[in-house]
Amino acid sequence: MTDDRTMGIHRPELSAERGVAQYQRLASLLRHRIAKGEYPLGTQLPPITQLAADLGVAVVTVRQAYALLSKEGLIHSQRGIGTHVAALPASTGAIELAINDPFAAPQALAFDVLEIRRRARVPQELLGPGDRSDDDYVCVRKLHTYSGEPFCYAEIYVLTPVFESLPKNIAKERKLLAAVLDELGSRSKHVRQRMTVMPADFPLCDMLKIPFASPVAKMSRCLLDGKGSVLYAGVTWYRGDRYVSEVEIPASALKAVPAITEPQRRAATEGK
């Protein structure tokens, strides 16, 4: 039988946090380990009373977490036999596609628009040396969900004439980057992208339903035209337990554009 040390569950991961029920955090932890193959099909999970004692939580917390995973079909409990992993999360492959492909639109993917603000300015952190921007952008704040679960929070800035050329309510229906690329065609010439890993603060934790200081992947993108004018800029934060980045690159590109896999450090003078 798998004990809590083998499962890698420790009490600090389930400490009290605002906005997320304790049983939901436990279910999220178990779901993540099942999705990543750390608990293969057929693996037996600890009995409810044992896991509750190991974690120092109420029996009802473990019972609710198991009930949630059982409802999703991931685990199955049978008297006298125990609780075993019964299936893998069906959404794993699709959600990875939704993250990596801006044009992907799985059926379970949805967008919750939190705010649309006009006359906004692109934050300085998204701009590079020589980028040209003004005060005429539309800022869209939105939450991406998959099967009702939030996995990404985004703040997007689109040049106002470009935003107004897009279909009405497009922010509720598609990823804005895909919509902008479709609209601009050959006008967009260059994309700059940067990814960092950071701990989540309280507002981000509340939106993504994760414990305080959980790791999140922060992705910044800037779309420029041939003159260096910013057409689109955005920053998205992905839950660390949902983020997967995978790309295929022609071998010839590794020599021609080494920064694809080995990002180059900016010159010291660029920040001045």
C-alpha cells in the first residue's frame, strides 16, 4: 500500500488558505499526481482515516476529496478492497493543446471577461527597447476556464483600431491573440515572448483557486508590426499544476536562431 511519503503529500500543502476549500486542495493535489503519472492506473490510495491522520485534517475532508474524484471517475472505492486510481483525467491532452496553441478551441474551454477598459497604456514591463506604443489601447482582463475550473488569468492590451475591427464579443468567444493574428494577417511581423515562474499572490490565488504562493507560469507576449509599433501585448498567468509548454522546432532553426532554445541576455544598456 502506498504511504504518504511515497505519495509526496505533506501538511504544508494543505494549510488553511482563503478562497479554496481544504478538500478541493487535496483533490487538486491528487488529481495532478494522477494526471502526471505519479499514481498509475490501479494504484491504491490510503484509506480515508489513515490519510486524514497523516495530514492532520478531518476525516470528512478526505472523504469529500475522494467523493469529488470518484464523481469525476478518476478513482473507485469498494468495500473490502480499498480506493484505487480508475482513470486518467480526460482533459489532460486537450488542456495542454488549449495552452500551447492559440487557435485551439476545445469544447470545454471558456472565457470569463472580467473587465474591458479603454484608453489604457501598455505596462512598461511588456515593452522592449525601441517598441512604439501610445495611450490608445483596449485592456481586456479575462479568466480562462476548462470544464469550469480556472487555469489561466490574462491581461491583454490591443491597439484600439485593431480591437474595434474584431467581431463583437470576441473576447468571450476566442483567445484574443488568435483573433488579432487572423485580423492583421501579414501586418504582424514579430512576436516577442518571455516566460518566468513565480509564486502567486493573494488576488491571483483567489482567481485561480490555488493556495497562496503556489507556483504559476507567467507568459508575456508582444506583437509588433514592421515599424516596431505594438499591436498587441499581454501577460497571462497559468496555474503551475496545469501548465505544459511543448513546441516542435526545425533542427535548422537551432543554429539560425539560437535564442529559440537558449534565450539571450539583454545588453546592460537596454534597461537604461
